[in-house]
Amino acid sequence: MARFDDPVSVISDTEAWRARDTYPDIMGRGPMFALVEQEADGRWRVIVADEGNPQGCRDELARECRVRAAEAVAVKDREAQRLWLTGARRMDWEKLNELRVGECRFRIARGDMFIRMGPDGPEPPRPSDPDPMRPGEGYRARSRTRGFLIDPAAATGMSEGMLRIDLLSFVYPSSRVPHDVRADSLRALQSHPGGVLLPPVFAITEFTEGRWTPMTGGADTPQAIRDSLVTYLREVAPMLHEDDPALVARFRAAADELAYTRWDETRIADRHYRVMRLERLVRVGPDGPEPPRASDWDPELPVQAQAERDRLNGVRYDD
């Protein structure tokens, strides 16, 4: 831990300490995954993060290999092109969590997401959270995760260091998860005892039937997720409630109003929505970030393996 005296760091640290009192309970939201590449100095850099499942990151690695193959063509490096295309084909067929192409080393890394909860529900965005885009332009914000360096030795502020210590001791409770999920969670305490906090992300949650239920995955900024709820109210909710024209009209009117405001909480009819803040931790061991666990939900096959299975099952695709 280190002390940072610049004004932004002081404000961020103060808000983080306040959150510990206002939202004292930490709940596991579930895993997230990232495609990372090892740097020359041994540290790892995030290429892309994906909340869904590991296969999304494997597919991204296949795409990354093809991009670099094209770059090799541009400089007339046929051997590099061959290596990158070989890597892409492997990712199209194999469920790999690590790949080496020449001197480059990639890994599918696993992390956990966490929600801070208080008496009034999940923690909303903090004033110091970067939120530079205007309403309707959240998609234009630069990702704070892409390019992020996973460096357990990097200095952190006091509050961030305390949060990291809190999250590193987290184990999924036996009352809420299957035995294998909890067992993997316990093993990770020993195999990957260190960790790094990724920049937080933001999601929409709805208060329904006496509890807060997440509606969306995470977005890089509060505005990006606000914009997603506006889209939901305009395009999705009317289809789900087409038998109630009055409710649909309220959804659309709310969308028109919210589209021009920077809100973090709103009520529409009997529905209660909030933008919530999600912390993310990637565990790190002697050999780098933790890979996916055996108990992680990972049902999808690589694209060519899935196509082959479909062919064997008689599924045909039109050209």
C-alpha cells in the first residue's frame, strides 16, 4: 500500500472509505473472464474482458491471432503469418486456456465480481468514477479495462489495498453454491493467493419481490449502462408487455425523459431500477492470473468444433 496525495486520489480514497461504512456487506456476483497477454517483464496485460464464459475470450483470441497474421502479411513476414494462422485454427477447434505463438503467451484469466450492499441496496456509482460521456454517447467511452496491466506489486491507495485484502479472503458460501464451486473457491486461496483489482464496471439492477436482481452485464461507465436501460425501455419492454398499452406508454415516456439525464436510480410504474457498481478481482499465483476453474459454467464449443458437431447431428447451414 502507498499514500497518494494528489487531489483525485484523495477524493477517491475518501469515497472508498465512506463506502465501507455505507455499504458494508460484500456479495459475490459470479465470475468474469479476460484474455490476457504476458509482457516481456512477466506481467500480464488485458486484451479484452468478457463476463459470459471463457469461450467468449477464446473466440477473441482466435480473432486476435488473425489480426496479427494480417499484420505479418503487411510486413511480408510469412513465417509469422503461418504461426498466427496456426494459433487461430487451434482456437477454432480446441478449448484452450493458454496459447503460445512464437514468443507470445496468452491466457484466459478468471476473476470474480462483487457487489457492495447496504441497508438501502447495492452501491451506486461514486462521484469520482470516470463518466465522461454525455447521455446517449456512453458507447464512445474508452474502456478502462482494455490494456490494463495486472501487476500485484503495483502501489495502491490505503482503501484499495484494504478492499483487495477483503476480497482475497472471499469464498463462495456452501449455502448458495454447489459443492464443486465452493471446493474450487477454497483451492484458489492456496493456488492463487495474490490478486489485482480491475477497474469497476456498472450494471442495472431491479428491485423486485423484495430483493435486488441484476438485469444486465457490466459496462465500463455509468453512462453506458444508463443508455442501455433507455434502449431496453424503448425497444425490449414494449415487446414484453404489448398486451398493456398503458404500461408501454409509460416505458416509452420514461425512456424519452431518461435519455437526457444523468440518473442513477429511477422508478417507472411499480418498477425500481438502480445503476450499481461492481468490483472485480483477478486472483494471481506464482505463474500469473488464475485460469478458469473446472466448476465454471463453460458449455460452448469453439466455432469449428460446434460446426462439426452440428454436421454430425444432421444440422445443415445454408451458404
